[in-house]
Amino acid sequence: MSRPIRIAVLASGRGSNLQSIISSIEDRRLNAVIGLVLSNKEDAFALKRAGTNKIPNLFLDPKKYSKREEYDLALAQKIKQQGADLVVLAGWMRILCQTFLDHFPDKVINIHPSLLPAFPGQNAQKQAFEYGVKYTGCTVHFVDSRMDTGPIIAQQIIPILPDDTLEGLTDRILIEEHLLYPRVIQFFSEQRIVIEGRKVRIE
Ligand code: GRF
């Protein structure tokens, strides 16, 4: 087997996607090493999950930086120190500036709880539910300096049922996120992701 892909995970909240990545590595469904978990929130449960699993983790306080670029540069430096083949956003609630992205070209990915380009931004599940679409889902995409607009790598469709509740739908989307994200990271590990302009091919 080839060497495991080394990833850095950026998370602002509860970290259930981080947990799914940790569990997939443990179950050997994902050939990866998490070198670092970073958060912009001191109380992010994602940091606790990392600690419990003996993964290096760090709270980087945005208040200590006067400009967004300076903060993002500090983030990039921390990630570079640990070395990462891929930067994985898992509930990261800040837009990353181009300076950060330039350090990791085609190496920053995100998961979003809708079928992009529909319903970008916050509360995507609620947006889809209230709009009345019959299908929504989740999307893994490359990150660019705008919100949820980068090239799409993979999507999972989830139907919205006639008697659905927002809570039920949100739970079902999350279950699919936990399956899709580790699978896509494994494709990176196997070097099967090819990006051509806006189009992404999985070989
Ligand atoms: C997920 O719904 C993900 O799609 C979105 O933020 C949420 C993060 O959840 N980007 P968690 O922190 O991984 O539990």
C-alpha cells in the first residue's frame, strides 16, 4: 500500500465529520494520517475529539490578528509546519483568503450540506427544506476564495420526503456526509482526483 495521505482538518464546531474521518482511518477504510486539527473557536468540540484521539490540535485565536490575511497566513504556517497533502474543512466557519489558498493549490476541500450550486452559505438544509425542492444532498468541493463556489468533486443526492421534518432531513444529510467525505479523501490518497478547470474527474 502507498503511504497514507497526510491531512490537516480545520473545524469550528462539533466535529462530527472529523469523527467520521477518524473512525474511517481506524477502520482502515481511509489510508490517512491527521497531522493537525485547527480551530478558530476555543471551545470547539472538534478540538476535544482530536485530543481524545491523540491528534495534535490547536486553537488559533482570530482576535489576536488585526487582518484576515494575517490570521490566514498564521494558519497556513501552522499547517506547513506539520506538513499536509490535503487541507480538509469540516464545519470551518470562515472564508479563507486567496493568500491562504495560494499556499495549497488544489489541496483545500470542503463539505457542504446541499447539492451545490443550490443553497450555498449557512443553513443550507433549512434553505432547501423551505424552498420545497424534492431532492437535496451534500457536496464535496474544492475551496476557492468565495463561498461554496469551487469545483465540485462528489455529491450525494438525498430525497426530501412528503412528511419530512427539517431535523429528520438534517440528520439524514449528516449521515451521508459522514460516508461521502472519507470516501473522497481516500480518492485523494489514491491520487485518483483530476481537476480540469471547473470539472473534476475521479479516475
Ligand atoms: C456539516 O453539516 C457540514 O456540511 C457543514 O458544517 C457542518 C459541520 O458539522 N460544512 P460537524 O462540525 O462536522 O459536525
